Amino acid sequence: MPRYSKLVIFLAFAAVYIIWGSTYLAILIGLRGLSPWTLCTLRFLLAGILLFGWRLLKREKIPSMNSIRINSICGALMLCGGVGSVCWAEQYISSSLAAIIVTALPFWFVIFDRKKWTFYFSNKIIIAGLLVGFAGVMLLVGFDHSPQQSSHKTGNELAGILVILFGGICWSSGSLYSKYHVTGSSILMNGAIQLFIAGILSFIISIIAGEWKNFQFANVSTDAWLAALYLVTMGSIVAFVCYLFLLKVRPAAQVSTYVYANPVVAVFLGALIAGEKITGTKIIALLVILSGVLLVNLPSYKNIPEKIVASN
């Protein structure tokens, strides 16, 4: 089995922490010219085709029906349900707030990852870290009431928040299903199938939602196309593959701590590029959230061996 150094693990975490934090802004920009499920279709389908083509060029064998079945379930839950919910919700809420709400993900992992319950609920540091991180989120959501951008649609803010919370359940469920079901395919092939299936499902939803009725390529701005390209390459290929890799070599709840770092990136990029307001409450809350990240990872930092064996 392959072995991975601390540097590889660190770089994978850095990609998931930073790149996915920036995708919230990319989604916001993409939505200025593309409908949510159309944007998801382009993002997932193109990334899936590119990854699949790359694996075929590398002469990887065609996945078995069992592999396709497992990855189809994962793609539907994680990408269509999880990422798609964020894309839809950002029509009504800011990119930074969307990233902050997603921070509740570690709780879903702890609740659904029954095989790790003994470890999670017996480790006071991990529980404390989750609680500290959640307190930071509550501080932001409960006490920060900065106005939404005028470009956002009004009247569905609560629906947007609830949809993202539901998407978090989908994402964590799909992630755990991926972790505990062996496909026999490589990480890249798994990602390719998941992205392709999510793209097909997003296309079906976009048709049902009527998004393609008045769609014209010429009416989409250059910024929106560039945002979509960034989501395809960096968000859906680089960061997603790193995430699938980490699920195989680290505990799921630890991998999910990227949701604590993502709001830091999302909030500051949202303020810098999209003009979203940074308040004192947001700054304090983000410091609290980062403290939660440290606590959740602390037990693993103390016990990380020189080489980590992949379980794929």
C-alpha cells in the first residue's frame, strides 16, 4: 500500500481549507450570469469528464458496476445535495454567511459516524473543539446582522439557511458512505464518477427548474465564465480530489474541520472583492472558530506517525 508523508497530508489539507474557502466567492460571481443548477451542471460535468478522460489516458481500467453504484450515491449526496444546496442558497445570502453556516458540518459527522463514536465521545478535547467552533458560528449568526448585498434576492434568506443545513447532512452522509465502502477504483476515478453523476443530476434539476428556457451563452458575463472555470478546475478537481484522499487517511471528523477555516477565507475574500461587510463580531467569531480547529486537531497532532498508510 502507498505511504504518504506529513507534507502530502499538510498540502492536501491546505488545498481543502483555502481553495474551498474561495469557492464561495466564485459561486457568488458565477450566479451573476448563470442560474444555480446550470452553474452546478457546468462545474461538475466538465470536471468529471476531464478527470475521467485523464484516468483513461493513464490506462486505468473501467470501473465495475459496484464502483459506479457506490460513487453515484456519493456524488448525489456530497456534490448535488451538499454543494448544490450552497449554490442555490447564495442567491439569497452572502457568500461569507453561507460558508459560516456550513461550519455545522462536524456535528453531522460525529452524529452519523457510528464506527468512531467511542473515540469521539471519549475524547474531551475533540468535543471541546467542536463546541468552541459551534459557539463561534452562533456568535456570527445570532449577533451579526450586517445587511445583505443589494444584488441578493430578498424574502428567502431563511430558506437559504435551512437548505444549506440540509445540504450539510447530505454531504456528511455521502462522505461517510465513501469512507466505509471500498470501490476498487483509484481516488481520481472515484472523483470522476461522482462529479459526472452530480453533473447529470444537476442538469436534470436545472431542466425541471426551467433554467434553460431563456439561457443564452452570449448573455453570460466574462466574470461568470471565469468563476465557473475556477470552480471546475480548482474547486471540483484539485480540492475535491484532495478531500477524497484525506477521507481515506484521516478521521472523517478531522477532515471536516476544513469548514472552520473556509469561513475565514470566504469572509475576507467576500469583503475584499464583493464588498461584503466585515464586522467586529465576525472577526471575534472567526478567532473562536479557529480555536475550535486547533482543539479538534490537537489529539491527532500528538499521535501522527512519520508515515501514514492509505486505506484505499
